[in-house]
Amino acid sequence: MATAVGTLDGHEAVAARYHDVDPVYAETRDLRLTGFILFLLSDCVLFSSFIFAYVYLRTSAPAWPPFVGGHQLPWFDTSFAAFNSIVLFGSGVTMHFALENWKHLNKRKFNLWLIATIILGLGFLLGQAHEYSVVGISWAGSTMGASFFTLTGMHGFHVFVGVCYLTILGIQANRGVYTGSKYFGLTAGTLYWHFVDVVWVALFFLFYLW
Amino acid sequence: MTEAVIEKGAAFAGAILVGVTALFQLKNDWAAQGLDALVTKILLGLMAFGCVLALLAALNVLGARA
């Protein structure tokens, strides 16, 4: 099989390896993929619930940012958020590169891109921690603070889980758990990371640009 | 040069770099088949949209407060 695949170009070789698995694995891979996408959709519902609550609170408030104790709360720092967003979006691209290199059997580059993804994810979390320390509002006392900390905190927790998840995937990949044909875990990790990126697109718009 | 200008400059350059790379990857993967490829394409497209938002924020088109 290796010789036959070697005669094909990159994408065809990847597709040939993808299908070069036993029928039981192929079937369970499809089922696991469906299950994982359903998990992402359920997570999407969770975020949507909180987002709609925030939109309701904001549109029904007489003024935004709201007044607390006679003073209007400050707007969030858009310039830092834009920079931090790019750090997270950049990690999505590096994760995509990591998976592509695994599919093309380039383990060294896979490791490099995966490490870059983890570093960028940690960088985003540090950025969020910095933002929390200077934002000038608190969880209690205003709908703005409660919405902001609930949604960005929940997202930050997802990023943290993602960083742990990717670290475990990296260890597994280097221990030979995945092959050029069987790498569902890496696919799921990449989808999860892209999902976390896309949730941030919505939060970035709602809290910083709207 | 203020901190905000540096952050916006970095966001501007990063948004172009990441956005163009995401779109390029989207183009490369356009012919890929399967549910995972479909979801990846949707998520990559949305991420590129996020880069456009960050770019507009860096240019003060969006999120500029009086």
C-alpha cells in the first residue's frame, strides 16, 4: 500500500490512506464523527442561550453601558481585544496546518504546528487574564459585568480544556496511538479548536464591536 | 505611540496574515469530501470572517467609541 500511495500526489495519497482502513474502523469513525459534531452543536446551544440572554439584557437596558451608582460603566478595550482575537484565530490556522502535516505523514512539522497552537492558546488565556485585571467592572452589580464574565469565562474555560486536549493529543500522537490512516482524535481536536475560535468571533463582536 | 496604536497595528497585520492564510487553506480544501471536511470549511470561513472583524476594529471602522 505504501508503494502504491507513494505514486500518488499529496491529496490523493491522503484520501487513499484515509480509506485504507478495516470496515469496522471506518464505520465507527463515521459514528464518532457524527457524535462529536452533535457534541459541538450542543455546546453551540449552550453558548447561544447565554448570548441571547446578553442580547436581551442589553437591548432592554435604558442605556448601555449601564449606569451603576450614578456612573456609567466603561466600554471594553477594543484594541487589545482585536489583538488577542488574532492570537486565537492564528492558533486555528496553526492547528489546521498541524492536522494537514499529520495527514501528509510529516510528524516533525505536525509537532511544531501543534506546539505553536498550544502556545498561542496559552497566550490568548494570558491576554484574557490581563483583560480581567484591568477591565474595571466586576461580575456582581451590573448585567454588563455578569454577562461579560459569564460568557468570556465559559469561553476561556473551553480554551483551557482545548489546550489540555491538544497537549494530550500531542503526547498520544508521539506515542504511536495515531497513524496515517487512523487519526480521528486529531480530527476531533482540530474541529474542537476551530469551534472555540468561531465562538470567539461571536463574543468579540457582541462585547467589543457592537 | 500609544499602547492602543501598537495593539491595533499588530491586530491589523495579524488579521491580514491569518485571514489570507485561512482563505488560502479554505481554497485548498474546497474539493475535500466528507462531513469533517464540510464542517472544517464552514469553521475556516467563519474564522476568516472573524479576521475581517478584527481588521475593521483595527481600522476604527467597528467598535470605535466616542
